[in-house]
Amino acid sequence: MRPFVSLLVLLSASVATGQEYKVGDKVVVIKNETPVKGEKEVVNKLLAGETLIVRAIDGITLQVSGRKSGWIMNENVVTFDKSIDYFTQAIANDSNNTTLLYGRGLIWTEKGELEKAIADYTEVIRIEPNSVKAFTGRGYARSLKHDYVGAISDHTQAIRLAPNNVTAYQGRGNDRNATGDFDGAIADFDKGIQVEPHSTGCYCGRGVAKQSKRDYDGAIADYTEVIRLDPTFVRAFDNRGIAREAKQDFNGAIADYSEAIRLDPKNATGYWGLGLLMASCPDSNYRNGEKAVTNMKMAVSLLSEKDGNVLEGLAAAYAEAGNFDEAIKWQSKALDLAPEMHKATFRTHLDLFKQHRPYRGEVKK
């Protein structure tokens, strides 16, 4: 257990490099295999380029959270805003250093500069053609760019090089989910779970695939296993709420959305799910227009007024509250943003609101 430290120490600390850290800062690991001491004195290793969040400070050590959480020496990190300059300068002095190139790729990915990330991972692969982590890193960056063909190719190459690489199976499974190959995704997640039985990412991804196939019981079972393994896994609560709502277990859905929001008050999906249920539930016992509007406004504020699905949810909430002028306004905006394949459905809902009729979800038979 960490010793008691003063509030002043917990809030800020200066390090030998002249950098000052405070709780909530994003920092980046600068040395490969940097040790981080977790619970029960377990020591894990971090990769150069990994981004962490500072949770507490004790002298020259920082308590951080990320892929691995625990205590780390402050000499092994730099602040996120200075990390690209740090790695770029180091690469200028050692241009074939794949640790530095891969680390900068991780940072570019975290910053959303995906083309630059892909360029760094590609350079690593040029220098080390069998670098599994570079293929998985580039695959993930390509997936974020919606280049699923390229992402699947990279993850497949990583699997060829390392047949028991859980990250590659999970990545390819997510890519296959995105392309609608749900059976292929389930096969990848099955393999990932076989290799690593405690892989929350694989269980969650498999739940998404099953949910997409309308196997709601199977999806709920997978999300429940995720929550058993990690009770703070917000996305699992969101997804289980959606699956439970599809089965018309409205109490269970409300409980899951509410827990997701409690765990992360900035979780837009939880507000959206709760708001839509309260706006359009086929069972009037669960509808509440005023609360629906409140939740949907939160979802919009956390996401964007350029997301047609979110705006349609806000319109449905206003309709349930009886404010059809606002419902028509927001549904019209949602229709403008909707992809062509969904415009007919959005127009149908707009016509409902113009007739002063709220939207209702389907009753399961």
C-alpha cells in the first residue's frame, strides 16, 4: 500500500528534466520495457510510446493508468504534448531505431494522425519485415481509417508470423465485424479466447458479432463475462443494455445504461440508449419524455450535432415530450445528415412528427 502523501504532493511534481506533472496529465513512456509496479508488487513492462494518465504523484514516482496500471518512475515518461518532438529528435539521431519509430507510431495513432502512424509502422516493417507489433499497429491504424481490407491484411500477416497473437485475432475480428463478416469475426474471437481465456476485448467483440446476428442471448452472455472479468468495462454495459432492450428486458437495459453512465459520466452511448428507451419504448410504463430529452441533450453535447442518429434520438425525445416543433426541427436536421440508404426511414419518422405522433419501438412477438 502506498504511504500517505500530502495533497500538495498529489497535485503536482517537478522532475529533473524540468517537466512538471499533475493529476490528470497524459504522459508517454520513452523507454522500452519500462517497469510499472501494480497491485501486490506485480511488475509489468510498458512499451515506448504508450500513453498513460497520471492518477497520483509521490515524489519522483507517478501512479498511472493505461494498458497496465501502477507506479512508474517519472524519468521514464514525457508529457504527451512534448512526446512527438522527443521521439522525432531521437529518431533523427538513430533513424533505424525501430523501437523509436514504433513508439512514435503509437503516439501518432493516439493523436489521430493516422497517415503519419501508418508511415512509421511501414518504416518499421521495412527495417524488420517480421515485426508482429508493427503489423498489428498498422492494422489498427488502417482500421481507424476504415481501410478494413488493409487492416485485415496486416492482422492476417501478424497471425502468420505469430499464430497465438491475441491482439491480431482481436483486431481482425473487429475488422470483420465492421465489414459484416460476423461468422469470420466469431471464429477470430473464438481463437483469441482459446489463447487468452481472460481477453475482455475478444469477449466483447464476439458479443458484438452475435448481437449483429440477432443472437441476443449469446451476446448478453459474452458481455456478462466481460463484466465479470472487468466490472468497469463501460462498453460492455452499453452493449448489454442494447441487447437487453432488444429482448424487451427494459429493467435490465435501464440498469445497464445507468451503470455505464455512473462509471463514465461522459459516456454518450449510455445517455443515448437511456434517452431513446424513455422516448420510444413500446411499454408506456418506461416512457418519460422529460427525462428522454435530458438524456438525449447530454448525448448530443458529448457527440456532435453532425451525427444524424443522435439527432433523430433527440427528435424522438421531443416528440414523446409533446414538443413537436422541436421534434420536426431536429428530425429535419437528422434527415439532411442521414446516409442515402437510411433517408427513407428518417422521412417516415419526420412524417410521424408532422402528424403530431411520437415514434414507438416495435413490440416483440
